[in-house]
Amino acid sequence: MYSHGSESLIKQAREIQEPELQKFYCRLYKLLQVKELSHEAVDSLGRLHLILAANKYTRMLPSELQQRLVSLLSSPAEQLQVLSSAVLRETVPLSGQELNYSPENVGLLNSHSVALLLSQAGTSADLSSLCAQLVRSLESRPCEGLTHTLPVLNTILTHCPACLTEDHVSLLSKKLVDWLRYASIIQGGAASSGGFFTGSRSRQPAPIAELDGMVSGDFFTVLCVGQGFTEDQWMNVYSFSMLRHWLLTYHSVSSGNATMDTANRLQLSLSLSHSFSNDDRSEVDGSVVSIVSATSSSSRLLPPKERLREKSFQYCQRLIEQCDRKAHKKTDTELQRACLVEAVCILDCVCVEDPSLVYRAFPCIKALFGRLNSELTFARVLLPIAQFYLNHGELAAVDCDSVWKLVFGRFPAELFNDPFLAHELLRFLRLNLESVQLRAPQYIRFFPNLLKFLAWDSPAVVDDFVDLLPSLVTAGTAVELLHTLLDLPCLSATLVLQLRSTCFPISETNGRGLLSLDAFRNPSYRGLFLFLLRPEAGSGDTIERLGRLHELLAEAADWPRAVRCAQTVPVLLHIYFNSVVTVADEKLLAHLLLVMLERSSLLLNIPTYSKEIHRVFSCHLLRLCKLQPSLVVDQSHELLEFAGTTSNVYSKEEIYTHVVWVLGEYLSVSSDSRCSVRLITSCFEALEAVLFEITSSAPPPGAVCPAPKVITSLMSALAKLASRSHDLIPRVSLFLSKLRTVTRGGSVAWCSDEEDLAAIVTRGEELWSLLKAPGVAQSVLTPPPHVTTPRWHRDTNVAMPLQLRLLTSLTHSR
């Protein structure tokens, strides 16, 4: 929502009357007539934009004001270009003549003028026409005055790749080859050779230099520096910036390849801009000849696309060689890293297009990985290298284990708090999930490591794990993964402690988190925390000491990071259970059932966290038992132990209710032939004891009265069990009659709400009435499968399908 001040301005803009608006037009036109525009003129342009944008109807400006705004598009002040372009976009679309462009000068329009043209293009044909004129301007003109053309063309291609014909693609591919490979190697600015009195001497152009100050002995790239740069050198920079987008768009590259994200592109653009604006006057004292400078003359005979691919390959290898040089400035070092990312990604693209290049590229990529893999500062460079190994490692028959141990092992363990790396690594997994599962299946083993990203910054990466979590669920990881998900808040707190332990001195007193910090540093508890921080699955179990761990981390219950992490766990648990039923056998499902019962009381004490987890457990407990009803008989001992514990009624209401329902529903011969009368009787006695205890005394101190659904579930379960073993019916009937007698006296200690008490009594009377007729009770409380899952609409032996078809035809006839 807008603030009050913003809403007031928008309201004024919408309610302005036509006479007042015409006066404003005249005043603004007068303000724009002067050569040097004042602040009032700039503010008035902003107000005009607000007036036009706030109105749902498109307005037409006076012709003289419109022409003045068009002239501002070519103003040297970019602020005026932006404002005039924004205003004109809100008006009736201009024709090419009003915007003062023609096929002859389209290449000279700046980016804001072309942005206006793009916004007012009515059809894709308009875009195609503009695109064709831009391409022709590149063909017919030298580089001078065309520095805006490639960025604009790249923008158009992003929105409408189909606007270029095959001839245009070939032409632009040729131009890209020329700009990338054959840009001038002489600085654009002249280097002075003497002092004031040497003006008669001609200034000799200086060669471009490398980032380490050496004279460049090879072709120009974005990593070359100088005092100034020629137009073709700037076109080299723009060509490299759009090269990968061009290859991906027009060279039939699979869309499954991971591409550099927006943050990398922004970093590259900023670094390039800074590098080319600096003034590097260091002495040049040598030259380096790149191994890629010797190119075969046969490459000139290749078709345009293949030739561009070859030159792109050479350009990227030259960039990688240049990144070996030690830059003099920190910003240049950052530029080298950004260029490394882009260069490796482009090499990956061209190798996907032409697999024969893999054998030429892999020695360079392998050497680069060997040089960088020990430095975590190059983590964002190593991810594109991992992409290259993933796509081409099998073809090159190289061992990729060291790559995956670094990417899935060391990166999350040591850089879990790097948001950019977290985004890029998880994005790498999402975009390449099928390939990773096929060629690097060991990544599943590193799920404790990957979950550190989630534990550290849950809101930022939860969407990634919604997609990735099903791939981590296997028969071998299911149990440990469930424990890990439940312990995510503990992992979040432990990661905080790990960072704090390196920042805060041991002798600090009265500091927040000091008790947990002491525990983290205590060798006695080190094993607990190391288990949470384990990099791989299958490294032991802490279930026996979880209670102690939760005590040590009790003060983390209100840490924002742990609380946010706890909020994401229920969502992930739903995804987990939806996935595990597709891979689990009956034995694994039984194990998961026991884990749910066990962990329902072993959770970090974060407000509402236990309740949310119990709700998820309840939902999927029913699903598991419905999928495999035999689980109830197999795990009857554990289920009865849980249901027979009265304290669970007050502390685990949600899951307790569902356990009772499951026992009453599936302890029957119709669900499992192994179900005996003895088992039904033992279950009946356990539930009867709990129901009698909670309805004969007040809740324990600090607890609230049991929910009505718990009591009615217990009564219904007893009635169901009694209907299957008629010897138990008198015991149920006696309890139900006593319940009605007790409640006649008014309020009771175990139910504080009269309406709830009335609902409980009503339910008891219904069950009592049913049990008076045991045969009817069994049919109602334990209906046969053909009643619970009818197929009348599918069974051709009954009249229902005919009736449905008749009703359908009658409905359609009307």
C-alpha cells in the first residue's frame, strides 16, 4: 500500500481539471524553452509523469510541448532523457517522424529513445522492422556512433527472439567475430611523449596493456587496459557482454544449461565499466603471447555461426589466460573473477553446440579448477566449472568426484552464510537436477550439508528446497532426513553458535547466548554439535541425547533465525511425506511411524513449533495407515503405549486423537486377518483406562481441559472395538450410562464449556443406542469396503450408470 502522502499526491493527480492541466502545460513549455533547465523544470517534468501515469486514460500532449520533450531525448543530461522518455511513454504513441528517426539514423538513437520505440511498438512486425534497421545500420556504418546499438538490439532480442531473420543472424554473427577478434590493439587516447615544450612532436599511440601492466601481445579483450579506448574496442566489450545470450538464443543450445544469474551479470557490467573508466599509466616492459593467438586460416572458410563459435572459444581461452595475471587494483581482481565466470559459461555453451571442442577445452578447464579449488574466494567461479564438468565430464572420461566433494561438501560447510553462493548453488541443482541425479548421484549423501543453507536463511531458499527435497528422499536416506528436518531449528542455532564462537571471547560474561556458547565449546557436548554439523549422511545418531541437546539450546527458542527456520519445517515435512510414500516399502513405513511417535516429544521448545509438527504428523499418520492398514497390527505395541499414556492427551492432543482414531478404525479382521480378539481387548482396556481417568478428575496443574474431540474419539474407538468383540459391549454401555448420569448434575471438572459437554453427551447417547443392537453397530461403526468405497457409478451390473447417463443427457438437452 502507498503511504498517506503518496496517496494524497496520486489523488491530486487524478482529480486535476482540464483548465488547470492546460495552464500547467503552458507553464512547463515555458520552463523548457531556456537553454539551462532549472530544478523547477525538472520537478515539473516529474509531476507531469505522475499526472499521466495516475490516469487510466491515455492523454495527448500539446504538439509544441510534445516536440520539446522529443528534443530532450537527445539532451546531454541523462536525467532529462529518462524523464522525457517516461512522459512520452504515457502519451499517445509517436510515429517515427515525430521521434525523428529514420532508417538512416536509427543507429544513432540513444537507449532511452529506443526504449520509447520499444514500449510503443504495436506488433512483433514493428519490432522486426526496428531490429532489421538496427542490423543494417551496423552493416553500413563504421563503429563510430554505434555504441548504443548492441545493448538496444540485445534488449529487443530478449523480448522477441524471432524478430531476426536467418540472414540477419548470419550478418550479426560476422560482425561479432570482427569486434571480438579484430578490435584495435592501440589505445584510443594519445600518450604524451614529452613536456610542455614538446608540442611540435607528434604523439605516438600507445599499445594496450594487460592488468599487470605488461604490454599486450595478443588481441584486445575486456581485460585489456589503457588511457582511452576506440569505438571498435567498446564494441568488443558490448559484444562480449551479449555473446552468451546470443549463443543461447540463436545457436540451438539446450535450455537446460545453467546460466549466470542476474547478480553475476550486474557484477560483470559494473566491473567492466569501472575498468574501462580508470586511468592506468603504468610502464609497459614486456609482452605476452597467448597460446590462442595462432589461429588457423581455415576458420575464415567456416559458416558465420561456426566461425563465431570458434572465435568465442579463442576469446574465452584468452580471458582465462589473462586471469592468471596479478592485477594491480582490487577492482580489476573482481573484474577477473566476473570474466572467468562468463568465459567458462561461454565455453560450456560452445562445447554443447560442438562436442568436438570439449577435448580442446578440458585441459584449460581442468587446469583452472586445479588452480582455484583450494581458494573459497573463487567459489562463484568454481560453480560454472562444475557445470562444465557435469555437461562434458562423461564425454571427456574424467573423474569428477573431486568437483562434487568441493561443491556439495566444502561449499555448504564453510560458506553457508554466503547468500549469493547459496542462491547459485541451489539454482545449479534445480536447473540440472536430472543430470545431477544421473551423473553425480552422490549429491544425495550430502543432504545434511545442503540443508545448512536452509537452516541459515530459510525465507530466501525455501522455494529452492520445495523443488529439491523430493530428490533427496530415498529408501536409504528417508529416516535420517526426517530426523534432520525436525532438527533444522537446532541446526540453525548451532550455525549461529559456530560463528559466534569465533567472534566472542571465551571469558565474556553476561552475554546473550553464553550458556549455549559454553556448551558448544565444551568437549563433553562437542559430539552432539558435530553431529548436527556433519557434512554427509550416515554419521551416527543422537536420538538418545536429543533431550539434552534441546536443553542446551533452550535459549535459542526466540532467536529470529531459528524461529524463521522452524516456520518452514511443516511445509517441508508435507513435501517429504508426499515423496516418501512413493519410495518406501512396508518396513520403512513402519519405521517412520515409530519415528513420528518418538519425535513428537523430542522437539526444540519454540512457540507453536510442536503444535505445527503434531498437526503434520497427524495428517500423514492417517495417510500411512490408510496406505498400509497392516501397520496398525505390526506396531500395535508402540501405538498402544502411546495411546495409553494419559499425559499425551494434554501435551499432544492433535496426534493423540489421530492415533486413537487409527486404533479404532484399523484394529479389525477386515483390515488385517492377524487381528485377534486378544489384541482388540488389550487395546480396549488401554483406551478405557485413559478415558476413565480424564473424565473422573480435573486436569493436572498447568494443563487445560481435554478437547471434546479427544473424548469423543476415545468413545468412538471403544464403541468400534466393542462392536467387533461383543463381550466388551457391556463395559462401554456402562461407561456411557455413567457419563450421562454424571453430567446431569451440571458442570464437571474435566470440561469447562457447557456446549462441549452437551456435544460429548449427545455423542455418547448415539453410541449407546447403536450398541443396543450389536449387528447394526458393527455395520455402522465398521462398514464393509463396498460401502466405504462405493463404485456404483462404474459398476455396469447396477442401474446407477444408466441413471447418470440419463441425467446428463437431460441436462445437456436443456
